[in-house]
Amino acid sequence: MIDDMPADTVRPRLHVLFTMDCEPAATKWAPDGPKHWELSARSIEGFCSPLLNAGFLPTLFLAPRCADEHAPMLEEFAGRGAEIGLQVHPPNMLDGRFKRMLGDYTAEDQRALIESAADNFTAALGFRPRSFRGGRFSANDHTFGILYELGFRQGSLSLPGRQVARFAADWEGAAQEPHYTERNDRLRVGSLPFLEVPVTSDPTQTFRPGFPYELGVETGPFKGWHYEIIESQLARMATEVVPFRTLCFYTSNTLPYQDSSQRYAQTVDELLDYFFETVSQTHEIVPVTVAGAHERYRQGIRDST
């Protein structure tokens, strides 16, 4: 267990986040979700259980219909330390009447979509979400301000270097480290106390146009992908003396994580072994959710003043 490891003030702290986008079961108007609800439930459980057993704390970004369908299981995982946040991907909402990505909507329409989704989430789970991600990492310059006004206090909306017009996702030039945001500029570090925790990426390299090297669990194997990206990012953080170091992974509930023969399930196991056996020798590993990262970030601000 990570928590059983002795504290060592010499080693820099490394905050590690595992996140999952949880979409509703596929429909004719939104065919990209899991094939059926049972696969969704098994995927979420297959992803969360190994992480929780190892002392890591997953963050699940739930579409409202997914929150409603899986409420008892989600309550169990939340009781074990997982965080349940909100995902808004308009094509998955209602009966397919919303065709565009979140970042394609005006400020007024975004506010209505996010507020409606948050209300439905609250009705399903009995609490208001405070962490957020847009589907396909879609956002625009209105999104952070709207989220803060609606009561959200942290999120993982950005993937630095991603530039995909069909997703309304343009994160070229976005900050790579966790940061407070600018109300009307998604790319700027600002003073709005909404903590953005970017997915870890290497914007200097792309594996296809608009898609940077990234820590998507299923994007590549541990050796030949994750290991190399992590090592290069840890080296960059050390060179730049980054004060709040993070590695943020993402995946989705469309993959059968319950099947241990699948590569991405094996990748999670390899990542855990790597953190325990290798990274822990040079860093103090701190497993956190997105909200947990914000609390530690705030503490760092308090300690420095």
C-alpha cells in the first residue's frame, strides 16, 4: 500500500490521479458509449477496484444517466475514497437533440446544459458535483467562468497539445501543471480559484495530427508508451523545479477492465508496479482525486504565505 510507505521529505511529492469518463450505454443517437449498462458497470468496477486496493483514489466523471444507473455502486466506491464528478457531453444528453460538442455552444447554452446535467446528477446521487470534465476535452473561453459560477471548484478539462476542431477541443499552448484559471481564457493561468488539473501529455510530440503523446491508459502499452512519457515528464518537472508535480491518467468506461487479459487492464497493473517499485525510490507518491489535489494545492499556497 502507498499509505504504508515512510514519509521522506527529501523526495519531491508526486500527486498521481487516475480518472475515468463514464458515458451512458450506447444509443442510436450516441453510439460511442459502452454497448450496454452491464459492460459499463463491469468496466467501472474493473478499473476502480485494483486502484483502491492498491491505495490509489480514482476520480469518475459521470454523465447524469450513468450516475442514475450506477448509483449504488458509485456510493460504495465513494465510501472507499473515490471521487464522483460530472461529465457533460451534449450528444449523450436526452434524446440526441444536442448535436454539438460542449465547446461549440455559447455561454448561455453551456450554462443551461451544465446546470441541467448537475441537477440530474444531484437527483441521482443526492449531492452536488464539484469536479468537472467536458466530453472529448471540449471547452471554450466561457467554460471555466461558467463552472465556477455554478459551484464547481476543480476539474480536469484540458489535455495540453490536443487540437481537434471536430471536438471543439483546442488546448494548444495550455499550461501543463495544475493551476488556477482565467475566467474568460481557457489557456491562461489566472486568479479564478477553480483548479484545473490537466491530463499529463507531451505537447512537443504527436502520434497523429492534433493528438499529443498523452497518458490515456488505452492509448499505448506500458513499455513503449507510458513509461517513456512518464520518465520524460518527471525529468522535465525536475529541470523546471515544478512545485506541484502531478501525473494525471484518463480512460473511459467503454473498455472491459474486468477482463485481465486485455492490454489496458494489464497496463494499470504495470503502472502500479512501476509506482511501487521504481518511482517511489525518487518521489513521495501521493494518490489523490481531483478534489484532493485541490486541497493539497490550497495547502501549498497557505504554507508559502
